[in-house]
Amino acid sequence: MAALKPLVLLRGRDRADGTIEAMRRLLPHALPALLLAATFLAPAPASAQAAKDKRSSTVRGGIPYATRADAMQFADEVAARRGLDPAWVRETIGNARQLPNLPRLMLPAASGTPKNWQVYRSRFIDPVRIAAGVRFWRDNAATLARAESTYGVPPEIIVGIIGVETIYGRNMGSFRVIDALATLAFDFPQAHPRAAERQAFFRGELESFLSIESRTAENPMLPLGSYAGAMGMPQFMPSSIAKYAVDFDGDGRIDLVRNPADVIGSVASYFKGYGWQPGMPPVFPVGFDESRLKKAVLLAPDIVPTFSVDAFVAGGAMLQGEALRHQGLLALIELQNGYDTPSYVAGTRNFYVITRYNWSSYYAMSVIDLGREVRAAMEQ
């Protein structure tokens, strides 16, 4: 058997993973355990690491979860399910701290608050992000081209994602991942309309994180990320790191914090995993024939592509050019503009794939528009 490449875990704001394709070929049944055994960070230089450790050890929250019977029961269940050391799992979860202000961040906007696409868009499409995107694209042009050749995902979509998520690594989060995931796993706000579903999701992410951390010699209190537990330049959740992160530069490890090649390849891998179709535009312009418009019917499936071109047009939508030759299904995407007239586009399967990164049509359009703006700036 060929030697396996070393898998390394990144700490604090550094993160890496394993070589997915090689391990899938060599050990298909052992892949999940071995992959998770090495998913986060290569150590930073000693002085930088000391600073990270000091910053990471600052506890934002209050009560440790060691005092919670439900958390300790979950720890025992994870240990049994994953074959982990029960004492280690209990200690790790027990040392996590509740973040008292975090649950409210998960609640949707108050009922009656109108969404506003133009305001939302302005948060992400601005001169700072566009200029940073141009630099990122130029610095990584060959890698972006290779990712498109390998996975079929165009550079502007990858550049758009990384720019919206972290401004190309400038803001990767400063919350201890263990605290964020534990808080959302055990104290998710019950006022949320999908509280049970979302809490189960975060419990799964906490379990994935524990499985990853258990196979390293590093301190599980150190990794930093967003308030939802997402990590690195592309803000991958633990389960996404395991499923989609790739060693795109072939150096034997996956680093989603400091290595743009791995970040680019991993984002492209993520989209391919969710069914990205090469060459298919994510959206088309759309107008309406008001005399026969059945807008409620067209909007009913929300962002899920449901209508053939013929059915879409029969419902009163007006398409032109390439859109009329589209062979796949379409969705009518409505973007509200506060109290002004909404904006609309026709979304394809690839638009839906972008929403698998973040379940929001507003987010997906921001990714598309930022990528377009960066490409336009590149061509000036």
C-alpha cells in the first residue's frame, strides 16, 4: 500500500485537513475516521502561536457545560457512537462555555420587518471587497483556472464566495469554536421557527468537531471561528471540512486558513458535491407579461428550480436569448427592496447550489454580483 500523506490540524486561525481522494482510493471504509483524524491546523511559528493561544484562552462566556446534565449525556453518547475516550469527550464539552448573547443572533428578523436587497447587497459589494478580490484573483489566477478545469466552477463564483465570507481571509472569526458549537447545540433559542431542526444540526457539527479534535494532540479549546462555528477563509463547518476540503496544491495537508490553493479547491469541491453544472449561468434576467402573469404560482416553489422554460414562460415570465435555450429547470427569485418594487431573476440549478452554502437568495445574489464586479474590475 502506498504511504498516506500526513494530515494536519490547524489551531486558532490556522486549519487543515486530509487528502480526500487518495484516502478514498486507499481506504474507502476507513476514510471518515482517518480524514477527521487530521482536519485542522499546522502549528504557527512559536511566537505567533503563543499569541494565538493567549487570545484563544480568553473565555467570553459564563457557565461551563460541565455543570449541565444534558451536555454530559450528549458527551457520553458521542463517545459511544464515535468510539472516543469518554473522559476526554466529557472534559472537552465540560470546558466549553455558554455564550449568553449568541442564541439571539440565531433568531430571524422580527415579523413585519421588510427585507431590502439593495441594503443587503451594499454590505458586500463595496470598493474594499472589490479591490481585495482583484488582488486575490490576480495572485491566484492559475489556481482558479485549474479549479474551473477540475470542478467546473468559474473563478468569479469562488472569488465571490471567499470575498463575501471573510474578505479573502481578513475576518475569519474570533469565537472559540467549541464555545459557539456547544452553545448552539445545547441552548439554541426555542423561539426560532425551526428550533429542533437547527439544534440537531449544531449537535451534529459539535460531534464532527469532537471527532476531528480527538485524533490530534492539540488543545480543542484553541480553534477560532465565527459565532456559528464556521472556520477558515471559506468558513467551512466541521462536517463540510470532512466532506469537501481538498489538498489542492498537493503539499500533503489541507490548510483552509493560510493556503489559498486549498481554499479555492475546497470551495470548488463543495459546489461540485452539491451538483454544480459546468457552463450553466446561475441566473438569467427576467421580465413579466402582466396580462398573463401567474406570479404566485411561479413564486410558490421559492428558490427550488421547478419550471421548464416553456412552463416558466406560460406563467407570464419573459426571457430572452440564452435563457430561452436553457435546458434545465428554473425558479423565480424575488428580492424584496423594502417598500419599493422587488427585483427578480430567473434562478437555475446553479443558483440553488450557491444557496447550499448559505440558505438565502440574497446571499447567493451577493456572491454572484461580487464575482461579477471583481471580474469587471479585472478587465478594466
